[in-house]
Amino acid sequence: MQRSRIEFSTGKSVQECAATFREAVRSSCGGTRRIKRGGVTIPSRGDGEVEFFTPGPAACGSLSDEPAWQSAAWIPGLSKVYEPDRLAVHIYVVDHGAHREVQLVGPHGARDKDSAHRLLLGIADRYPPLPG
């Protein structure tokens, strides 16, 4: 299993980071999203619902401190090739007082690197950068 990773700092509070993550994940999942395999359009096998869960600490090894908040979600209909038609995204938020350090991690198979990276970029775009 490979991992795509994006790290950034934000001025949003931990609670705002959590709300932004949930909103971004839900908006990235269309219940009617379809994927192409071998030139044929196949509907997503899942029920189109996002499944949130608490990830283990292993994926956030490069964070400087323990996360103040962490979450993850299975997002259906985003894998494009022959892997299961869903991707996971993890978020880890470390509170440094004046700012939060955020790490987005997208575990993926060899054929889903681009899908995972696009998903992480779409979520990261919801967090304004720190001024400066």
C-alpha cells in the first residue's frame, strides 16, 4: 500500500478543521458518481455513502506532536481502475495554539495514485493558507 500525503498549516480551529474535512469529503462523493473500467461505465458498488472512521496512528508518523483530532473516511466511486471503487482519506490535526498543522493522507494501490492525490488536493483547497 502506497500513500499520498499533503501537509500544511492553517489558522482554522480544530473544530473548524473537523467541519471543513467532513464537508469536503461529503461534497467529493456524489451518490450517482460512476467510474470507467475498460471503456465501460459501471455504477459504484457501494450505496454512495461516505463512511467515517478513526484511523490508527501509523499513517501520521511525520507529525511533530500528537494530533488533537484525527479522522478518516471511505469515499465511494473515486477509484478509477481495477481496485475497489472507493478510496480512503485520513486527516490529522495538531494544535500549535496560533495555528494548526494538518496532514492529509490517502492510502492507495499502485493504480490509484492520481485519484488519491486529486482527492487530497480538493480537500486541502478548502483550508486557506496562513498569511505571510
